[in-house]
Amino acid sequence: MGTTTFRRPSTRVTAVIILAVAYFILVFRIAEFADGLTRYVLTGLLGALIVASVFQTWRLAVVLKPDGVLVRNSWRDRFLPWDEIRGIDRESGRIQRVSFLMADGRVVPCDAMRGWASRDEPHATALVQAVTARLAARGQQAG
């Protein structure tokens, strides 16, 4: 089995739209109270903050690899070897959450699969099915 990457496209689109609107609104607000160099510095800092926010949202993913799972959350990447993963849990409700259940009792959340259940359920379901299939295949190979 090769490498498979899971993302929620709705997160990326929503983040870009919201941040672009916020940027233009704040730029006009900056223009009201700042002038000259101050305006340019504040606009540049705001732009840098927006770019960093888009980057953080863009990197969210769960990557299934032959030797384990790479969970790319907002601020931290975690590599989980298949031997340490005992299962995957998906909490349903208005807002769904997907987490990996580890052999040592830890629960590793996946920011990439957290969101409104109505829109993001197909992505979370596909991830859960893929992980379950790989864990089952590994169990058959070990047995």
C-alpha cells in the first residue's frame, strides 16, 4: 500500500475567503486612522499574518504511509507508527472529530478532520475506512 493523503477541501476554501475579506476590511480601517509609513507597516504586518494563517490551514492533513500515519495539525506534526495505533475514533454530532487511539492510551486528534458533520462526513468516513483497512491488513500479515 502506498501513500494516501486526506484533507478537507472545504476548510481551505473557507479559510481563504474569510481571511481575504478580513484583510480588505482591516486595510480600509487602517487607512482611516493611520497615514504614511505607519499605514504601510500595519498593512504589511496584517498581510503577513493572513499569509501565515492560510499556510497553517493549508497544511492540515492526514497522510497514510506504509510505515505509519503522519498527522499534520495546525502547529505540530506527529508521526504514528502502525504498530502503536490501536484504532481510529470518529465522534459524530454537529461537529465531528476524528482521533487516533494509541496503544499507550493516548488519543491523537486530527485537526484536518474536525468540522461540521454535514459537509465533512465523506472525508472523515473515507479516512476511517482506509485506516481500518490498513490496520486489518497489518493484523492479517502479523497473524
